[in-house]
Amino acid sequence: MAAPIQKLFQSAYKLFSRVTVGSSGFNEHLREVTALASKLTATDLNFNFQDDPTTQRRVEQGEEAPAVYVHLFEDRVLSMGIFVVRQGCRIPLHNHPGMHGVCKVIQGTIRVNSFSEVSRVGLDIPKNIEQDMKQSIFPILKKKEQSQFSPVMTYSSETLTTDDPACVLLPSDGNIHEMISVDGPAAFVDILAPPYDHTTGERVCQYYRDCSEDTPTSSNSQVRWLRSIPPPHSFWCDTMEYNGPSMEIQ
């Protein structure tokens, strides 16, 4: 009999490899995948994560990675793994271009703040942000710098525990988010379809800085402005071996 994580993998793989996104059956099958993910526990994956006090001090001093990744499976259809966000750490604001995601917390508590991009039509970059730009005299360079800013609106802000169902990320809704551990390390199973593709550059992870805190009028507007940034030096991942049931395509 297949283990719960194997059933989830098979269901997710069939969905994203055989069912066309936007077709009549896609959302129904996605709900089935989400329901299977919602039942997952750390025991199902033979998973437990703890840092000793020495390691935790090294994390706080920036000498150890703030996150750990456990690889389960990846090909052109989907990637599947476990992310651990160590105590007092976060996965910074980032996007998932053109991707669906299913996320289930299996240990600890995590805060997820999600944003959706909105149209720039009729929106101007706030004056104080614009003043901080280089303001090149060449229109093409000025336009390129302005393109680094994205207007977004809050999609959701929620605290998730092992008791909560899996959450779903869509190509448009909530596609930009950050994950923050709460009161200890937090771990979640993560399915992304299709996976990132840094080889061809088709789906590259973009990180962001929230400029809204620098905008005096931001509290009076639902629109927030994010600026694309290089991968933060303060964020990187360690890896850990997976000791649970294997993933095989059927």
C-alpha cells in the first residue's frame, strides 16, 4: 500500500503532467491534491528537525544557513521537497513565475504573507521612491529602472500550523510571498509545478524588498510597492537527507 506522501506525489504528478491548466477538471483535481496534502504529518515522512543550542547561536550570528532544504523529487513537471525555516528566520519575499504551489506545514508554526501583482495602469511610483532612483537622463535606462518596481496588493497574511490545511499558491494570486518561522523551527512540504528553471531562465526566482515602509502615504493606500533585488546574501539553504518513502512515477 502506498504511503500518504506517495499518494500525494502520484496525484500531483498526474495533475500537472496530464491535466491542462484552466481546463474544466483542473480545479477539481487540484482540490484533490490539496486534500491529500492537508492530511500529511511529519511521521508520514519520517521527519523531525531540531537544532542544538550551539547551532542555533551560529544561526543567530549568520554563520549557519537560515533554512534547510530536503529534496524529494524534481523533473520538468514538478519539484517536491521539505523546507525548514530555522528559529527566528525567514524565507525572504520572492515570486513563483507562472507556477502553482501546494504547501503543508508538518512541524512548528509559520507566518505567510502573500501578495498579488496588480496592473500599473493609472498608478505612479510614489514620489519619495522615485526620488531615490538614479533618474538617468536616458529614457530607456529610466524605464528599465522603473520596471524594477512592482505594485502589489496583499492577498493573505496568515499563521499556519500542523493543524491547518494545505495552502495553494496560484500563478497570479498570492504569487509573491515570504515565510517566517514562529517560536521555533518550522517545516513544510512544498510542491511547485512547473519547477523553477534557472538553466534556461524561463522561471527564475526573483527576490523583492518592500518599499512601502519608506512611503509615508502607504497606510492610506492598499497598493504596496516592491523592488526587485538580487538574492539576499543573508539567505541561503543547507541540505538534509530525506529518510522517508521514495517518490516514483507510475
